[in-house]
Amino acid sequence: MLNMFKPQTVAVVGASDTEGKIGYSVMKNLLDRFPGKVIPINTNAAEVMGQKAYPSVSACPDTVDLAVFCIPSKFVLDSIIDCGESKVKSVVVISAGFKEVNQKGAEMEKEIAQACRKYGMELVGPNCLGIMDTHAKLNGSFAKLMAITGDIAFMSQSGAIMTAMLDWADARNVGFSRVVSLGNKAGVTEKDCLEDFASDPGTKVIAAYLEEIVDGPAFMEAAKIACKKKPIILIKSGTTDAGSAAVSSHTGSIAGADQAYASAFRQSGVIRASALDEMMNYSIAFSACPLPKGRNVAIITNAGGPGIMATDAVINNGMKMAKLADANFLKLKEALPEAASAKNPIDVLGDAKPDRYALALDVALGDDSVDGIIFLVTPQSVTEVEKTAQLVIDRFKTATKPILCVFFGGTLMAPGEKMLQKAGIPNYTYPEAAIETMRALCEYVDILKTDFKAPAVAKVNKAKAEEIINKSKAAGNMVLGLESIGILEAYGLPVVGYAETKTVEETVAASEKMGYPVVMKIMSPDITHKSDAGGVRLNLKNKDEVKAAYEKMMVDVKNHVPNARLEGVQLQQMLGSGNEVIIGMVRDPTFGPLVMFGLGGIYVEILKDVSFGVAPLNKDEAEQLVRSIKAFKIFEGARGAKAVDMALLTDAIVKVSQLVTDFPEIKEFEINPMRIMEDGVTAYCMDMRMML
């Protein structure tokens, strides 16, 4: 766990008596609540806010556990070294003017990070808002509001979003355990906070707003451990493709800027929110509610329209409408008015008093087929909002199922909403938000059941692949095509009969030896999509067709790409019919190799029926890639076709995952297509492309 949250003594470096300065705000925040000792550090004052001041931390007679910096960036390094010599455990550098400003600032930031590592000090920031621990009554920040005590731990890369969330939460009685503004993340990162929050007994839920992740693989490993203890709700901004680096493969062009994050979060048990309100909706529910045992939802409503909307949302979010037990259905049927609906959704009608709501809620809570409840109230002329809210509050305390309320309205519903907020009961403005939150609760139940297995390891000839790659690099060839088919063979991937020729005479001779029909493809390091350049000829049945195709191809390709280097052709055996798939990889700067699987061939970028996973992959993850594409039913044997052996596909994906993990110099890679033959148990890699 991080030391910074349990200090006995806190020093404020740059403490000030002048209102409006950050050093003033930090001092005031600490003195307002913190039960330990607060020491102002100021070179020009003997006293700050009634506390004796010192010119440096080393001049203090007390041992300082935490130092909060509010001084200009150019003075920070010397004071950091002074803290290190004084055995300070943790520093929070609120000061700005580092890598977010210019190169000189980046160099200063690097120096303070190195100094903190040298002295073994935790470093938060620089350029951050600060930290809070409500249970320790610690507010080492310059935020105007101290968080309400609760059990949601929140980290934010943006100080502005941190203050906005604190303000939002304060208005709704939402409490936090720990809050961290990460700033530039020169020291403490999201991984460190994950590990700390997961171990903190005062934290029940982990929430985060991140713009980027420092070390993707380390974050994933930390998340896999943390998610088994507490749900992780994360919003990641910066998901568009603007400014992404140019790529040459199908895989790279399809992957986009966000696929690696989406895949990494899915593989490491992180529940992703798309917006800040969604993140808080989920966090509040996890904080307040028991987990559902399944995905069967009951809806209680006093209006038909909202009930139908809620039903649609349940189905669209991958859950089911619970079927009440016969005895409970009859109980409702007998007690409710004739026009009411005793089926799910349970419609108690617009003239419902609290007693009808109470009956429906008690039945749903007691029915074993119901895993979670959406309690929906609209403002009718006779609706008793406060009494209805109270009956939920009374039952929520002992409920063993999640109850998510939707007091659907505005002015008329406000008294009930305030009661629910005060009681800490999740309430949502619209049915869809409540149901999306119920889905998140169900998703976490699945995460708790997930076995994060080690990556699969196949028996391969790594040395042979390494020899081919090194030979290519030595020759200055950073783009490898099917001429490097030996790499696939070294990793046990099935390949089609193949030859590489330089002249028309060699091509004819190789075709005769290989046997007809054959496929001819242009060989050029400058051409990515061969068919677009006129560089593919299919089903050549004899030597005359081969000779004519070769001569015509050379002319056509030169017309399409005049400056391309033509190095001959590749010949392959012409295979029978079957399904074509693509297995590719593009190297993500944060998480490393991102593997793609999907329908292959010439239409891959048009259909884009693909799925992604961060390598190295285990067999379950590889199988999930196959099952995630829309065309998966084809592999199960559509319209009388033979089903594909899943082991065939997962084995190929695992071997590609292992290859691109073994060789970090591989920037992009793909097999397109790999044709799965009609028998469903054999396949051949027909083309490959690798960029180093």
C-alpha cells in the first residue's frame, strides 16, 4: 500500500497566509480536518496560519511523513533532495511547469523523478490537484471541497475532472474513501493506485478517469488481481483515430486508436464506462447494492410506457425479463386492480398508492427467479412520492438483491430523490441508465468467475524464425512477404505449396513441378494490396497460361505502380473452396502486440468483421476472438456446411500471438487469407506480410 494516505506529520512546502494562493488553500484544507501535525515551509515567514514555519523540511524538528509542494517548478528539485535527505516517505508535487509546458520542464520533471527514486520516496504529480483520504481526514489538495466519507476510491488524470466529480458527488451525498489527482504521473501511476485501492479496507469500489496508461502490461496484471477484490470502473478519454500513425496492413487500418484499450480492459476485468455520469452511476450501485446472482430482472412501474422502454433496455443490454413463480403471479393478480399487470413488467397503475408498490417489491424480493429489480416511479396526480421512497429505503437495508430506482421526472419527484440520495440508494433519471448499471453489476459477477489463465505456449522453432528475420534485417529489407514463409513453418502454422521465381522461364518450370492449377502473385516490397495493383492471377491451368499471365502481370503492375520494385512472382498451389480468415497484429505503443481475427480475403476492410485481443493470449482468449465476430455462425456449419474445428482456429491464433510476443521488432503482421478447407479440420496460410 502507498504510504502517503496515513501520515502523522504533513509539511506544506510553499505554505502561505495569502488567500488565493495554492499554498494557502492546501494549508487551510489540512488544518480544517487533519488530526496530525501540519508544518508550513516558507523561507520568508516565521509563522503561517498560526503555525510555526521553517525555511526547509530539514530544518523541522519533527519527522515529516508527507510533503505537499506548492512552489514554482524551478525550486522543486532542491526541496525534493532536502526531503530525501530528511527521510520523507512521500511527496505530492502540485506545482506545474513541467513536461506539460516544454522540454525544459520535461527535463526538470525527469530530475525530480530520479531524485525520488534515489531516496525511495513516493511521488504524486507533478502538475496535480493533490490527494485525499476521508477516513484519515487528510486533504492534501487545493480543491475547495473535501470529499464526503465513503467507500469509492477515485483516481483522475485531470485535476479539473477531479474537482467537478467532487462537486457532483457532494450535491448527491456520494462519498469517497481515497482520491488521487495523478497529474503527469512521473512517480505514482494508475497501476500503483490500483494496487493500493485494492488493498485498502476502506475502499469497496475503484473508479478512474484516465487519458493514457504508462505501462500497459503492468496495468493489466494489476487489474487482474484488483478486480477479484473490488470492481474497477474506468473511463478512458482520447478514443478517436485523429493523429494515429500511418499503417500499411489491413490489421493496422482496422484497429484504430481505441481497440487496444478496449481489449486490454476486457481481458483484465475492467468495467469500462463511456462517460463520467455512467462511471459514477456504476460506482454508486457497486457501493450500495449486493451483487445479482444472475441476469433475470424484474421491473416494477406505475406506467406502461416507461415499463416498455425498460423492458426493451433489459433485452438490449443482454439480460432477461424474470418469469415470476406461479404462486407469486397469482398473489399479485389477486391483490392488484384488474387493469394492472401481474406479469413482468409489474404495472401497479398510475393511481398506485405506496401499498401497491410495497406488495410488488416484496413479491419481487422474495421470488427466486428475480436477480435484480428496477423500481420505476412516474409523477401521477395521486403518486405519494415521499412515502414511496420511504418504503424502498426500509427494504433496501436488508435486501439481498440490487434495487435500482428510477424516480422518473423533475420537480414533483425531487423530494423522493433527495430522500434516496440521503439514504445512499441508487436513483436514476431515466430507465436506460438504471438498466445499463444493472448490466454492469452482472458483468462484474462474470468477472469474478473468470479464470485469468497464463498465456498458451506452443512448441515452436524460434531459432529458425529468428534466423530468417535477422537475415532480412541485415539485407535492409524491413517488409517481409510470402518469401519468408519459413517463419510460419517455424511456428507450426499450416502453409500451402509455394515457390518464388525471378523469370518467366523459372516460373513455368516451378509451375510444372508444383502441379496445376496455380496462383501467381507479384513480389514487391512496395506493394501492399497485390490485387489492387493487378498483381494476382488465379487458376492458371497450364504452362501457356502461366507464361501469358507472367508477361501481362509485369505490364499491368508497372502501369498501376510505376515506381514499384518488381522482384519476381510467388507461385502457390490453387486450393479448393473454403472459408477465408485473417489473423493479424499491430503493435500498440501502450499494450504491445494487438492480435486481430476475422473474416479474411479481399473484403476484410469493407466488412470489418473482426475482433481483437492483447497478446500474449491464452486459449480461452483466442477462442473468444473467434466467437466474437458476427460471422461465427458460419464456422458452426451454416446451411449444411461442415463445422470448423475450433482447435484449428485457436491454435493458429495462439501461435501468431506467441510469434509476435517473441519478436518485439515485428511492428505489423498478418496472414491473409488463411483458408479453412471444406472438411473444417485442415487449413492453409495463403499469404503473409510482416513489417519490422
